[in-house]
Amino acid sequence: MNLKEIVSCIGAETLHGEDLLEKVEVEKAYASDLMSDVLAFAWPGTLLLTGLTNVQIVRTAQMMDIPAVVFVRGKRPQEEAVALAKNIGMPLLVSSMSMYETCGLLYKAGLSPCVIPAREA
Amino acid sequence: MDSRYEVEFKVRGDDFLAAGEASNQIKETLIMLGVPSPISRRASVITYEAEMNLVIHSGGGILRAIITPEKLTIEAKDQGPGIPDLDLAMREGFSTASDKVREMGFGAGMGLPNIKRNSDCLQIDSLIGKGTILTATVFFHQGEGNRG
Ligand SMILES: Nc1ncnc2c1ncn2[C@@H]1O[C@H](COP(=O)(O)OP(=O)(O)OP(=O)(O)O)[C@@H](O)[C@H]1O
Ligand SMILES: [Mg+2]
């Protein structure tokens, strides 16, 4: 799915990166308010959904080769986060829906999850 | 690739705005040197987790990457408080991070186990009151490490 399809699927607002929407393709999504878990479980190329808004969200996405971020619950990323995203060419979207509803729509539309590998207890 | 390539960055403690800049520069260096993406991705996780630990737990430190034709070594060195119980710190879920750090999405006690998973070798030397040296190695060719 490309980001344009994702925008129309969840009725998202594009904060930045309008020109990239058709170019960026994602197959998977990972939703979390824990960047610690994103670093452990998100696959490269995954779309990130989060309710956090700080600059480290964009930084974490950049390090994990995550091409775009959707902020849920109508949360707007902080100024520094937008500035970094603009700088590195990462589209940012805002969904006014809850995490659950946003994810549900994307799952129904065919975005797959990141499978969590078994690990030592 | 030259036989040895080294980059070093100073990481400031509690500077959450800059946190990750060093790791990103190391990532770009690896890509520039033609390191294949499965390796550079593992390296990114290691460096970023180690950098965040310098920012969060140790009042800053030095992050260094050493690249040779065989392997990548990532070193995080600090003069912070040290880690009193390393076995405990290596356990998923153990964290001493503050509420402020947790509100930013970190401090879930995932970092050190994640570094271990992504390294072929991991060594942590820590002395209470003196500091910590974390050394993680990723081999470029399979069969040279003990991962898996
Ligand atoms: N460089 C360091 N200096 C002092 N203590 C450290 C250092 N690195 C880690 N620790 C200690 O080890 C604990 C576990 O580290 P780990 O990276 O696994 O989790 P975390 O940093 O607390 O959370 P997360 O990595 O999920 O954001 C930390 O909470 C801290 O107590
Ligand atoms: Mg950590």
C-alpha cells in the first residue's frame, strides 16, 4: 500500500510530505507508544503508528528504516519532530481516530503486522 | 574498503533533542562504506540503544564505531554511575529510567537485551562510580560469531 492509499483509508491529515505519498510503499505496520518496543520489534520498512509526539519518535523511525509515521488520537508532533522529519524527507500523518480504530482500518485494508519473534523469558 | 575505519562521537547526557545524531552518522558511514543493509540495520539498533543509554543513564559518553573488513565493533564508553547488577540489567523489563524518560517512550528495559540479540559478541565492563564500557561486535560473514 502506498501512503496515499493509507491517507484515504484512515482519513488522515498530511502534516508534511504530500509529494512523497504516492512514492512511499509500506507492507507492514507497527503501533506502539513505547519506542523501546519499536526498536526491538518493528521490521524495516514498516509504517509506525504512535500517540507520542516528541522528536525521538522521528529519530527512532529514521534509525529503524521506518519510512513514515502516523500520529493517532489527533496528536500533533512537536515542532522539533516536524523539523527533523522535513530535514530527512519523512512524511508525517495525523489520524483523528484512536489507535485501535486506526489500526483496525489499516489491518482490514491489508497491512500486515510485524511478527514478534519468540525469545528467552 | 580501507583495512580500518574509525568514527567517534561525543554524546551529551540528558540531551534528548540531539540523542540519536551520533548513531545516525554512524549509520550513514556504514552505508557509505557499502556495508550490506541487514548488517547496518543490526548496527543501527546497537548504536542507537547504546547512545540512548549514554543519554539516559550515564550523563553522556563516547560512542565509537570501528570497521574492518571482517567486523564492526561498536563501543560506548562513559564515566557514569556504573551498573551494579549486570545480570539484572540484561533482563528484559528491568529499568531504572525516570518517569520523564518513560513519558518519551523509553525506559522499558528492552535496550540491553536488544543489543545482545543484534550482536555476535557483547561485552560489558562496568565499575560502580567509575563508568561502563560496552563493546558489541557484528561480523560481516556468517560463522565467525556465536549468534543464534
Ligand atoms: N551506560 C549505563 N550506565 C549506567 N547504567 C546503565 C547504563 N546502561 C544501562 N544501564 C542500566 O541498565 C538498565 C537496563 O538498560 P536497558 O537499556 O536494557 O533498559 P532502559 O535503558 O532502562 O530502557 P530502554 O532501553 O527500553 O529504553 C537501565 O535501566 C540502567 O539501570
Ligand atoms: Mg536502554
